[in-house]
Amino acid sequence: MKRGALLAVLPLVFGSAALFTRSSDSSPAPVAASVGIGTAQVESKGTPSPSDGDLWPSCWAGNDKLYAANGDGKGFSLDGDFADIAVSEITGTPGSLSGATISEGNQVGSIWSGAGYNRKPTGMVCVGDTMYLAVQDLALDFNDVPAATILKSTDHGRTWTWDKSKPMFADHVFTTIWFADFGRGGALAPDGYVYAYGLDGNWRDSFDDTVADPQSVFLARVPRGSVQDRGAWKFYTGAGWSSKIADRRPVLTDTRRLYAQTYGTNASNLSVISQGGVTYLPAQKRYVYTSWTEYTFEFYESPTPWGPWKHFLSKDFGGYPWSTSKYGGYGVTIPSKFVQPDGKTMYVQANVCPCGGGGIGTSVYNFNLRKLVLTPSAGAPASNLPGPENLATTGAVAISKSTQSGSLALMNDGARTGSESDFDDEVKGASWWGYEWPSKYKVNNVEFTSGAVSAEGGYFTGRPRVQVRQNGQWVEVGSQTVSPAYPGDASAGANTTYTITFPVQETDGVRVIGLPGGTRSYSTVSELAVRYVSQLADGGFEGTGGGKPAWLFEGTAANGVDRGLGFAHSGANNGWIRCTCTGWSALYQTVPVVPGATYTFGSWVNASANLPADQGRFGVRAGTQDLASKTFGAGTGYVHHEVTMKIPPDVHELTVYAGFNAPNKDTWIQVDDFTVS
Ligand SMILES: [Ca+2]
Ligand SMILES: [Ca+2]
Ligand SMILES: [Ca+2]
């Protein structure tokens, strides 16, 4: 059996998540984030087929049938014999597949490296109705791959031929091979080459480090009529192609390590580049590379076979134990035959070995497909108007670090009951709940409702923060205010709602993120609403977080925020403007409003003795047109000012301001507690 599943490697286990954040590699720059894929959804479980085995590299032949090779199983003839390697012919569609095993065992490859090694299928490609199958030698403990070769069949997989005198690839170099999948018979290929991807060392993380963990993907190509002619192969050098394999350079390097620490005794600190597949999606003009760590699926996309490859999804199924409704797996591929006509819906094949630690029996030791939907980014600017609508219900895809049940459906079902957690065996430094959209929205308000709380977790240590996705990257939002105040420990409570407000962001993703608390470092959620509403951000100057400030300034005076100086109207902080100068200076903020609605805007202002009567002004304007304002002069403490007005037609944004015309004497105002209602 191929123990793709994780062997026990004992990690150090500590009780406090606070000790760990991310693993830090002194490594090259991280893989760039994709901006082309707007949302990606992959099911938490697959659908079994009447078959037996794992790995299942596949190709779609000119005769419209799918061919796939399995390790350690009977293939699609369940009444047949067990074989260490077998090839099946498959018909039907996902959910109703059938097939037969057509070749197996010594008919399908050699073992080159002697005792202690086994043969495994790693890649298959159809060139019309000619089929090629890459088969590797894999150590019985799954920790090194010294050799590989490529078999050929011209009778739809019944018989295979290859040079039995020596493998095409040896010395652990380019020994885990798969091919770009260009659809039926390879009809979508851009040129006359077969493109082959290869890993060095091992097919995934080498748990005992017999060889270096693969962290790079290499690329070769060969004229489609010469696949078994090793001398015809050329390797991508970063700038072109070389017949010398030593000249090869990675088309993708990803040095991330996932599950750096786990509470249990399962494998940890996993490298992310593994035996997978590359499938061309013609409707999106994109290549997708499907990799995995078993706990996660790692997906990348590129406009060409050679890059630039960008990361777009780490789908985290959690550490062991899994359940029959949620599991990850290995040998992740996307058979081109099942890419749907919409160009966005496809199916991912992956397996879980009963010999491993997943703990869910044999149900995933078959050709097993789960749905994947990749929606391209629309790229257009946000156009939504302020209102009560929960944007979590407008084409949003819920996201989280992981999910214990496998489903995030409760996040936007409108009910603040129940609980989902990211309890997942990782000693983790970040836990999040959020949404992604294929299009951009304006947002400024997130309502987070927790789930269950216990000593093991269910809350954030410290303060949960809002991040938004910008160009594929998660960035912190500035001037955030949480109401009610978040306790930062278990007293945050179960099924309790916290509203986080912040300056308007135009984004295609929002998440609440924080350091998970408890002895097992996880958080919980029961509902997460995201809105664009008529509100002021940080009206009390108490907000936290770097980034874009809520309040902007116009004029020539000095200005800023008094923090903890005792000058506030409420809380610890207030805004201020001060100068010995002339002219207009003001703090201002743009507020989303609904045309025709009536609003009252308020502010507390304290003005110094030198401010002449009526030279201070609080009000609202649309563009440069003042719609309502109140004047003020010197005072002896905070005074409340407010204006009430009906918003004119077609006005969706107002500017609220407080400032003064300076008399060329030392003059200041303190402002606090701006409100809109
Ligand atoms: Ca390793
Ligand atoms: Ca809910
Ligand atoms: Ca304040």
C-alpha cells in the first residue's frame, strides 16, 4: 500500500499557541499571490467510484475514454487480482463512473532500484490515441524516489513498451514526472510538444529526509512523437531550453512549511510541492497545478506552462483525525475530461490511504472525485451602494483557516446559533473567518458572532482584526473599532456578536483574523456578516491598526490625535488641530449615505480662547457644496454640535468635517465622538 498518509513523526508539543506564529524560513521570496482567480471552492469530501487503488494519474484519449493508473489495488475490476500497479479504462461521468482494469503488474513498468523499492504511476498523457505513462521507483517507506521511466501504449493501455535496460531518469533527478493535460487527445496543446513536470528527490516531503524535500517544480518538453527518446528532451532553464538536465531551473519554488507544530503525533512541518497534476483550462487560458500536503491542497495557476506560477488556494482540511465528511488527501489531479463546459467547474481526484493516519477507513482508496469551482476575477471597480444588505450572501465564498465539520454554511445562514471551529491539530498562530468574491465590493462593517467556547478554544487571544484582500494579498485595515470591546479571552463568550467598523475598503475579500486562544488554539464562528453602511469610521479616535486612517486633513495647521492625554470627550483619545496661521483647516471623512434618507450628524468640539466667534465650523458637504453646517467660536469645554438633513437625489457620499478659519494667533480645537444616525 502506498502510505501517502502521514507516518508518525514526533513533534514537540507545547500547550501555548502564543509560542508559535509562522515557521520562518530563510528562503527566497514567497510565491506571488494570484489575482486571476477570484474565488475557489473545493468540496471537503469526494464521491467514490467502483475502483480500488490510489494515485490515479489520468489522460483523456482520442477515443473519448479516460485512462488512469493506480498504485496498490485492483483498479476498476473489483473482481480481479490486487496489483502493485494497474491501468484502467474508465467511462461515464463523475458520480456514475465505471471501468475495467486493462493491464497490471509487470506489464506496467520495471523496478530499477532493487529491494526496498516499489513502482508507482506518477503521470499519464494522451497524444491522440497514443498513451504515455510515467512510472517511478519509490522507497517502501515513501521517502525517496531514485529513478523513473516512461512507458508507451498504442492499444489504449492494454500493452506497454519501454526500454528495460535502464530508466530514463535516475539519481533522484526529475524522477517524479507528470504531464500537462491538454484535454482530449491533447488537442488543446499550444504546439507540438509534450510538456512534462518533474520533482527531484521525493514525490512529497521526505519525512525522514533521506533526500531533500522537493520545494521546486521543473519543466521539460519533448516533441510529441519522441517522448521515449531521452535525447530529444529539453529542460526549461529560466530563459529557454537545454538538452542538459543540469541546466534546468525551477518554474516554481515554494518553500512554505505547513503544520509547523501539531498537538498530536502526526507528521508536521510539511513541504508543499508534491506529486500532482497540471491541467490546462482553455476557457480561462490558465494552467492549474494541483499540489498538496495531505492536510491541505495547494493550488497554483499560470498563463504558460513555464510560469509565472502563482498561488491561489491552500484548502486546509485540518490535521488528523478526519471524518467521512471531511478529508484531504494525496496525488491531487484534475482530469481534463471532467472540466465542465462553463470552464469553471471541474473535479479533483485525491486519495487517503487506509494505512495512514486519516482514520476514515478505506472509503477514499478509489478513483475519487470532488468538485472544484474556479471563478475568475471580474477586475471591475466596486459599484455597490450603502445599505443593509449582507454582502456575505452575494456570491461570496466563505473561507477559514480550516473547518472541523467540513462546512462553512452556517457563516451566512442568518442565524447566530450553532458553532463551527477551526480545531485542526495545528499549534497555530492565526485563525480566520471571512469571504471572497469574484468581484470587488465596498465594505466598512463586519459583524462577527462567535460559536462555542471552552478551555480548549473558541475565542481569540487579544483582539480580532479585519483584513481585506488587495491584489491577492491580505492586508490589515487601519482605524478599526470593535463594539462591544473584545475581552481577548474566553469571556468573549459563546454566540456573542462583535461589530468591527473601519474606513471604506474596496476589496474582493474580507476576513476577521486573530490569535486563537485555548489549550488547542482554535476559534469558533456562528455568523459573519459584511456590509457597506452609512457610518463614520473611528468617530471617537479610539481605533487601532495601522494603514489608512479614518480621518483626513485639509489645510495648513498641525493636526493629529491626542492619545491618553486626558483631553478626550470620551475614551482615551481625541482629534486636534492647532496653528498660528491663517486660512481653513479641518479634519474630514467621507461617509456613505442613501439618497432621500434623513441623517443627523453630530460632533463634540472644544475650541480655544483665540478662536473668534463663528470662525469654527462643523458640517457636511457634497463635493464642495455645503449642505448643512453649524458655526462656533471659543469655548470652555466640549460642546455638542449637530446637523440634520435629507440627502439629495443621486448623492451617495457626503463629507463630514470640523475645522476653523485661523486668526493668525495660537488657536486650536479638540474634536471627539463624531456620530451619524
Ligand atoms: Ca522532510
Ligand atoms: Ca449562522
Ligand atoms: Ca475618544
